[in-house]
Amino acid sequence: MSKVVSLKEAIGEIKDGDVILTGGIVEDRRPVAAAMEVVRQGKKNLVLIGTCSLCDDIMVGGGCVAAYRGTYTSNGAFGISPNFKRKAEEGSIICDDIGHIDYSIGVMAGMAGVPFIASKTCIGTDVLNPAYDNLGGARSVARNPEVLPKKKYVLMEDPFFDMGTVQLIPAIKLDVCICHVQMVGEEGTVRIDGSLTFDHFAALSARKVIVTAEQVVPESYIRQDPNRNCIPCTSVDMVVELPWGAHPGQVYNFYDMDIPFLQEYAKSCATQEGFDKWAAEWIFNENGHDDYINKLGASRLQKLRAVPPYGYVPRKKGGVK
Amino acid sequence: MTREIAKPGEYSPVEAMVVYAARFLAGFDGKKGLIGTGLPLVATQLAKMTYSPNMIIFVETGQADARPQELPISIMDSRLTYGSSWQMGDPEGLFPLSRNEIDFGFIGGAQIDKYGNVNSTFIGGDYNKPYKRLAGTAGAVDIGVFAKDTVILMAHQKRRIVDFVDYLTTPGWMVKKWPEGTLVRREELGLQGGPSSFISSMGICRFDDTTKIMYLDKYFPGIKPEDVKANTGFDIDVSRATEADPIYTDEIKLLREEIDPLNIYKMR
Amino acid sequence: MNDLFDQRPRKLRCGKVLSLAEAISEIRDGDVLMLGAFIDTRRPMAAAYEIVRQQKRGLILLAQCSLAEDVLVGAGCAVAWRGCYTGMGSFGLSPATLRKTEAGEFFPDEIGHLDIIYGAMAAMAGCPFVATRATIGSDVLNDQLNRNEVLRAKAGNQSMIPKKKYEFIDDPFYDQGLVKLLPAMPADVAIIHTPIAGEAGTARISGSLAFDHYFIHAARTVIITTEQIVPEEYLRREPNRNQIPSTAVDMVVEVPWGGHPSQVPGCYDTDISFIRNYEALARSEEGFQKWVKEWVWDIDSRDQYLDKIGALRLEKLRSSTPAMQRPRSTHQKKYTIVKEDGDE
């Protein structure tokens, strides 16, 4: 049974106050087009989990996000996520930092269906500082606070292997997970190239999973090679075909990052007015993503196409400069 | 054939930092390192091409024994996938740390204090309304907790090398015990490892065995110990420092012509 | 290779490719051992035969006692186990295991199937324990049947067995109520059989991964036996296809048909008559000794093993792609020149 829908329909399922995670990481395989649709549809009070970069930062700039619980708020080589940085410094966004292994263990626990897992991951650091614990703030804006844990962590002594003080890390659960991938079957079987990031875990701990993909293929085709598939169709709710759906980020085997676009984004979003102007040009188009890619232009996009077997555009061939 | 020596002024302080870091990594040839984003990637690429060809590189995004053919722009760059032994996700990329397999972590940061704690979360103001909000914990916190050694790379500026960090992201030698927030030695919380070295744009610092406080071990050619003291935000001991061996022109050439010819990292 | 639970210094080795005898000689008496995959699929059978041949003793087995493990138990190599399954799938129960358990010579400690996965997952993530409601309400949590102390006493390296089997607390995060704290399940050695592997240890599996993608990170020493060693560079062109990274592997051994009589998806099918023959004989001590003499003690080399099975019989088992298994109806009808006892 086909799960293919339009982007508008898929994003229409997201509710104000949802706890949401976007797949990929930083510049790699981000659901940017989906995030732009979230802004277009004027979603509010979202609680962002995991990282805040590129597509997440677009949602922050668009006024969609009230709280963030995650591990990384930078656009990689392109500076700290500008909209997030501005709002954090204004004190107008709730921010609750966790560690990267915290995040990994959290989604793994969610995938495994367990309530918590012990680790020494943030022992000794300010991540555990009670004064910086803003989980309560995130719970207060979430539409369904039960999706979030009641506590950020609990400390106890390891009774099994003499590891001493360990941190109990609660599972990460989500209302919505949005992933952008290279290939998906019509029924939702997902195949990812390059880093899986957290998608193969996060999609299994979310109530609703939206997959946007460079290509939607017949389910029978993608099932000929099951070892290559990363998310089962049983965990996917909606599928959207969206070529260039991660632009200006990278999609391994499809395209490299659009560096001038990323630099322009970083510059524009130093102020809210700058973001609004940028959004007027790139987000608020009549035909959404279709207009977006036509505006970028075929020749610009062609230069970003990945070269096999590398999966990106090798610089020595005169690629991205 | 003797190698030609490059004179200070013929290379930038950032290039010096990267070259000395690559040399430092010679001690990790054949060992496993988890490399953070930014300049550590450049130093690693240079080290793999010269002094540490058998170093085994792990990256948080799930590559094991990565062998990038081109300099990645960040650890998220697709350039790290091709040639890796496997490509999984971030959990698989990070668990070697918590399994105690990683010999060293290699990171940058925004602030470092005299105990080797590193801050990449916020500077100034309050956590809920910071003066400068930064990237957050990422893998830096995990490297500090789990890696058997941590090597930090950062430009040597007074505002960055401080008495105590504004937010303790990466645990160094004196860390925080919660819920009280008291400062204790990391061993007390059952943390092994700890930072051995801080490589800056002026020299290489280490941590005293007893006090665990940072001191200057080597200063780079063209730099005087007094310069280092003047550019450090606490009263750093420079009495034990000696001058580092000079940089060679072939190292600079490699950086500029092979590794980063497009000056993506703006080192020069 | 997991260095968390056993931090003794590692042996320095020039390369990872070794002979089967060399690799198995690294296993010590009293080691906690995980054998890859399960039941009759992708078992490291050649490795199991070599463990018998080298007369290892006091091994503690994890996860299951099925086919490969049953041979070790029958041969007296293993003394105890912790796991969830003592069967051989459609071939019945594990004969030697049952016999020795009923005689009080082999000590079981029951856990659940999810317990195995969570235990290996925790070890993979370097975590000391995981909370779960698995097995709550069952006799797995019956303290009178708790053999944790026995395992600790018998293990050569006590740090492999947790100090307790479980603990209980109330879930502070999601109101799940009473949950069990399940400790990590590390091992001294894991042996995984794969279709292909590179000389540095990168390996690629077709079909079910079973627990292998967790086991390789839970064990201190990881031995890969493989049908074929291929160039590492070939495998690294498509890193997304490799489930085992070189960095987790200590030793690589090329052993064609190393999974026989189990199936290896992508390579060959289950040798049904071989397993049925084993199962029947292993029910008694005399029968087992007869079997092990014929298939281990009287076999001087892998070549001799393969020649004894016979080329024709092995060809009947060979898989065809893309199905990865050869439909049994075809290979039974086509080759009827040689009929063996028990062949149907």
C-alpha cells in the first residue's frame, strides 16, 4: 500500500508543540525542504531534539521552535547556527544541552524500547549542572509532555562492574521524525547511503515518521537487497519524493554541498530582518520546493552532482570551489 | 639531503599550529583517534600523509578507519565515507569511546582553562541568556570523559585561555561533582584518561603531574615565552619551556599545495 | 575488540590474517565465548571443531547452546552457559547439552532473548546496564535459580561476569513502574563466520546479522572466519555494505565452507542430513564420541574434511543469487546419483 503523499500533506500532520527530530546531521542529508514547509505552514512551539543546524535553524528563524534539547548548534564549517545563536543570546529560546553519546544512547534506548540506559557519558561536566537543567521548560511547551522524560538524568552507583557513579540516560521519544534519504520504497522501506547519522534509531522511536527522498522506487525493487535497507517500512508513515530536498547540504552519492549558498545563509541570518528577507526569497514561494529548485537553476545544481565512486564532487575535477 | 627550514613569517601562526600538531600525532601512529571537526581534521590529514600513516581514524558520524582522499570540510562531509571500513551512524561512531577503545581524542574548542577543561557551549552572561552561545557539547564531552588521552588545538589568545571555563563541556583534570558542583580530581569520579597536551598557535602546553595545572613546555620559533605569558588569561608557568624544532618548508608546501590548496580552512 | 571490561595489554601482532589453528590457540581455558549467528545459520563450525581439537576446557558459552555450542559441550570443552535457547531449530533440541545438563555436568543460567540483545547492546555502547521490563514476572528472576555466582567462580576472567545478575528499581523517567537493571554482557572472545572479509578485518554479511553486529563490540577478542578473504580496498568502495569494521577485528581466517553444516546466506544451504546424523548420535555419550572421532579426531585438515563430505554433496548445497538460498526442491530433484543414509 503506497504511502506516497505530497510534502504539504506530510508536513500538515505535524502539530504545534510536537517533539520533533530531523534526520541527518549539520550539512549532511538534512530535510531542508521539509523544514521550509514547516515554516510555510506556520507551525509553532516545536520542541527540537538532537541538534540545531541548517534545517533546524531555518525553523528557529521562522519562529517555529520554542525549545531545544540537543548536542550541537553549529552549521559545521559555516559558523554557529545563526538564528539559534541570536535567540539563545536574547534568552528567547529554551535551551537544554545534552552530550553526543547521551543523544546516541537516548535514541538507541528509544529504538530498543527501554526506559533508560546507564553510562558515564557526562560525568564531571556542566551538562549535569542542575542550574542548567531546562527539561522542565521543554516539557512546559510540549503539546504532549509525556513524550519527554520526567528528569534529565539520575545518578547512581553501578552495582555490576564497579564503574562507580553513572548517569541514567532516559530514552529519547518523539512525536515526529523527519528524514531525508537517497532512496525509499513506495511502502516506506528506506535505504541510506553515507552516514546513517541517527536516523536508523530515531525513526524507530517516533510516533510519526515522514521520509522525504531523492527517489521513490517500487517496493519490490528496494526489497531485492534487504541488507542495504536501514529503516523498515513498518516504521514509516509518509513518503514524499523530493529531489534536491536536502539542498544546500550534502547527500552522499547524489550531490555535494552548495558552499556559496551556505555562506549566504550564515550572513543573512545574523538578524531577524535578514532571515525574514532570506525567507521571503527562498521559502515563501507560490509552488514551494518546485520554485526553490527552479530558482537555483539547473546549471547551478548540475555542478553539485556527486561523482562515482566517491559520492561527492572531487575538488581536483574542478568541483566545488 | 637536509630539509629546508622555514623561517617564522614565511608561514602563519595557524599553519604552525597545524604542523606542530601533525608532528605531535607521530606518537599515535598505529593508534586509534577520534577526530573532532575543524582544524584537527587538517592536522590529521597532514599527519596521515607524513609522520603517522598508520593512525586509525574514527569520526563521530560513523566511519571507522577513515581514509579521506580529500580534506573534509567538517566531520559531516561525505568525503569521509569513501574508503572507510564501514559507514554506520553516530551511535556506532561514538561507542568505541565508551568501550574504552580510543587512544586519543583530538578537538578544538572556544575556551580552555588551566586544568585543561574545554568549553564549547557558551561564553559570558548566563546559561539561559549567554553573551555568546556556541555549538554545544557534540563529541567533545564524550572525548573528555572516555578517551585515554585528549589533545586540544586552539589559537593562543588571552580571552580563550582562562583560569576556569564558563561552562565545563570537556572534562580536564579538575571536574565538577554533582549535585553539589564541587571541584574534584577526575579520578574521583571514576574517569580515566585526561588531557595530556594543548597545542596552540604559540607553543605546546602540558599539565603538571602534581598540581594538574597547565604549563608551557615548548614555544615555537619566533615566539618568546613572555609573549605566551602575555597572551594567557592566567599566570602560566613558562620557566620549564624550551624552543620547539623549526618547521620545514616541505611541511608548509604539503599544507598549501596538497592538503588545502583552496585555503578552505583560511589558514593563510 | 572491547577494551572496557578487560583492560589487560593486548598482544602486538604484525597482521590479522592467521591460520585457524593459530587463531583458536588464542582462546584460553575458562574464556567467556560467543559464537556468531544462531542455530543452523552462519555458525562458525570449523572454529568449533578446532576448539575441540585443541582441547579447550572450562569455556563459558553465551546466548545459546545450539549446534556449534552443542559440539563443544559434548566434547567437554564448556562447563557453563548463560543464554536463552538449547535447541537446534527444526532439528530438535540440543542433544549433548540436554544430556550433560541432566547429568549435572553442565551448568545453565537462564536469561531471556531480549536480555541477550540488551546485554550485548550495553557492552557495545560501553554501558554497565540497561533498564528493561523483559522477563519481569518469570522464573528468569527466581533467585533460587540464579547461577551468577557459579559463572563468576568458573570464568577465567571474572570481570566478564557482572557482580549480580540483575537489580530492580522504579523507573524515574517514564512511569514504567518496576524495571530490571540488566547488566552488560561482555565476552572474552567472539567468533563470527562471514561470506567475505578483507585482510584488515572489514567484513560483509548477507542475510540475518543475528547478534553479530553487537557481539563484535561486546567481546575483547574478535575472530572472523570467512569463506573468502578479498582485498580490503574492494570492500571499502562501499562502506555502507560492511557490517563489521576492521577496527573491531583482531584475527581473520580464511576457511571455505567454514559454516558447514549450517547455512551461509549467499554461499550455501543447510546440510540437513549431516545435522540429523549429528543429532541422532549426540543423544548418547557413545554416539557423540563416534561422531567426534569421525569428524574431528580422524580429520587432519580442512581439505580432508571437504573431500570426505564430497564435492557433489557440497555442490547440491551451493546457493544461487539473488535468492541467497537454493530452493530445496531443485537441488533434491536434480542430483540423485548418490543417495546417502538419511537423505530424503
